[in-house]
Amino acid sequence: MSEPSRIPPVPVEFEDIARTQHAVQDQLLQVPSIVGVALGHKHIAGYDTGERAIVVLVTSKLAAEVLPATDIVPAAIGGIPTDVQEVGVLRAGPEPLAASAITLTKRYRPAFGGLSVGHVGITAGTIATGCYDAASFPGMPPRFYLLSNNHVLANSNAGAIGDAVLQPGPYDGGKAETDTIAKLARFVEIKFIDGTESPPTNEVDAALAEVDLSELDRRVHWVGNLRRTILTPQVGQLLSKCGRSTGFTTGSIVNINATVDVNYGSGKVARFVGQLITTPMSAPGDSGSLVADLDGAAVGLLFAGSPLATVVNTIEAVQRLLGVKVADA
């Protein structure tokens, strides 16, 4: 079994089946084609029935008759219906950036959420927003930060505190001599699966770079200023984000409380718990985007995905583990 992990907040109507999910997900994740287990709704012929279900995420959905008996997902677990959802290979980290006519790759000062950014040693990702230490609220914050992913600002744990963070990111022409906007301040280490019987788990792929207050605006391009945070996102909730590669996109939450295995390239895979799975609303280079609802409330931090789905850290976990506030309410 994996190491014990904190069960994140879930809507009241899912609390009972969340316990069953956590009891069975380690066994399910031993099946090679299964990349995640989550909570959501039962779908029949593409139609959302609204019935609560334990959702099994697979790289490719195949007919039961071509699968080994050990790989077939039962129709119900503990009396709870299951649903099998195809998500492809979930990826984060060093991937070829998307070729898109909508790229927020220019240099801006002050910069803002949605723009290209990156550690001096990577390609490029996206600025989420500006934030400050939670301990400084209420009060006068002495330090201000740019928020994005660990793999964007800290080069997937390889960065050192004080490393240069460029806007735009190196792939988009950013140079340390002229485009350094911030210095890496702190990050949550990504723990990769190491082949042991108890794979380590992660809640976030997140990092901060300290920035001068005059260099960064807290607004998110085409999303606006973040008014508050949502601690218990709902299945079906409508979303928006703005990212370096695909610009402004909208989507919705398909699954909550997801445990997923995410590929970081070079054979590295990390297991994340408590994640949100959304409809596809991103491409490589959008990592680090702030995901909000349609009323300007922060929902999460985008960090991985595939052509079929996007994976998002909850903003509750990001703020708690980094010790910051992205909105004042």
C-alpha cells in the first residue's frame, strides 16, 4: 500500500464514497492500463447520468472481452457504481511546447497571470498569479511572489533557491541578462515513484519565485482579479484559465479527489492525490496556469494533462503547502 495521505475536502455528497475510493485505489492502480482513480458521475453512452461513481481513469478504453480478467473493472465496488474514463497518458514536465497561434510569449512589465515564464534551465510554462505569505494577512507583506509549478519555476526539483526565473521563459527568447523577473524562493518537492512497495504521494506541483512588487500584477489575463478561493470544488463546475500556449479557455470539472500517476519524462512518474480532472483545456506550455470559476474565484493550479483531460492541483493544497494567499477572501 502507498503511504498514508491526507484526504482533501470533498463535497458532502461524496464523503461516503471517498472512503471506499481510498480503500481500493492502491489495488486498482496496480493494473498497468489504469492511471488514476477518482470520484465523479456514471456515464452511459456518453450521457452523464448524475449518479455518483468511483471513476477509474485509463490510458485507453478497451472492450472487456479483449482484456485479461484481472484488468476488468467491476461494475460496482462496495455497492458503489464504477465508471471507466479514457484520459490517455497524463504528462507534465519537459514536453515539446504546443504550436499555437495564441501564445502569450512577449515580455511584459509588470507581468501578469497567463504569460510565459520559466526557470533559466527549462523551456517555458505559465505565470499563475501573484501572491504573498499567508502569515502577513492582515498586515503589510514584506515579500511578494510569482506562483507557478515546481517543474516550471524549480526545474522539477533540480533548481536551487535564488535561481533566475525569466519572463518570457527561455523557449520564448527570455535571457537571464535582460529578462530575469524573479528568483526561486521555495517549492514543494516532487516525490517520484521509486519502485518501492509503498510509492510516495504528492498533493501539488507548485513553487514560488520572489518578485519585486512593481514587476508583477495579480490579475490573470482575460480571467481578471481573483476575488476568493473555492475549497471544495464541485463535479460539473464551470472553469476558465489563461495559459501561455492556448490562451483563454473554458472547461468543467469531470472528477474530484483523483489519485493519478503523472509522467515527467525520462522514466520519471509521480503519484498525485486529491487532484481535479477537467475537460481538455490546456496544452504543453500552459503548466502553471491559474484555474478559476467563471466568477473569478481561484479553484486550482494546472500542472498536467493529455489531449483528453487536464489535471489540476486544488488551490486549497497549493496555499496550505506553500503558505501563501492568492486571494484575500
